[in-house]
Amino acid sequence: MSDNFFDLVYRVVLQVPKGGVTTYSAVARFLNNPRGSRSVGWAMRQCNLPEVPCHRVIKSDGSIGGYGDEGVAKKAKLLRKEGVMITQGKVDLSKYEFRAFTLANFG
DNA sequence: AGGGTGACCCGCT
DNA sequence: CAGCGGGCCACCC
């Protein structure tokens, strides 16, 4: 039931486990839209579903990015609580980036 | 059909 | 190494 780009994005983001992160760009690439990172960010902005861990999606340079009205402070706090270490406002993607995405939930 | 918005990315300076 | 500007993509008037 992936009529919208949102749904596709959500399927991907839902796969990111606690303690892991992914990037807008990585999600876009997985959806065969290497240049669609902005659309992913846009989808996150529209996302208000509590079951989607949108706080685990950060920028490709490791910085936190945004978190709508909640604020990046909240986002960073959530990540730390999940075990993701943040130094100098950035996450070490080589340690925390989740890459093992699957097409399982895409029908 | 065109313009505006948005939690981005990359190359250049 | 930090900052700026242009490019890209999906969606809503």
C-alpha cells in the first residue's frame, strides 16, 4: 500500500533498530532516488506517526538535522537514550549507521 | 501548468 | 575547516 512516497520512506525508516541511525540520503538511495534526499526530509516533516522512529534519520554528515516543532534537542536526547553517542553535535555514522535494509515489507 | 515549501546534499570559495 | 549557493525531488495550492 505504498501509493505515496511517504509510505515507502516509512517502510524503510521502520527497519532502523534502536541504537542505530540512517540518513536522508541513504533512504533516498534505497528507494532508487539518489537525488531525492530532500523529499525524504519533507516526508519526515509531514510524519507525525509515533510508531515511525523519524528521530533515527539524520544528515549524511552525521549532524542531527531537524525535528520539527519538537526541536533537535529532543531528537538528540532520544538518540542518546537509545545508546547512540553524539560528539560535537554529530554521530559517528561508521559505527551507528544501519545499512541492512530489506525489501520485505514492500510487497 | 507553474510556483512555493521543506527535518537535504554536494561542490566551490 | 566553515560558509554559501545551486540543484533535486515529492506534494500542495
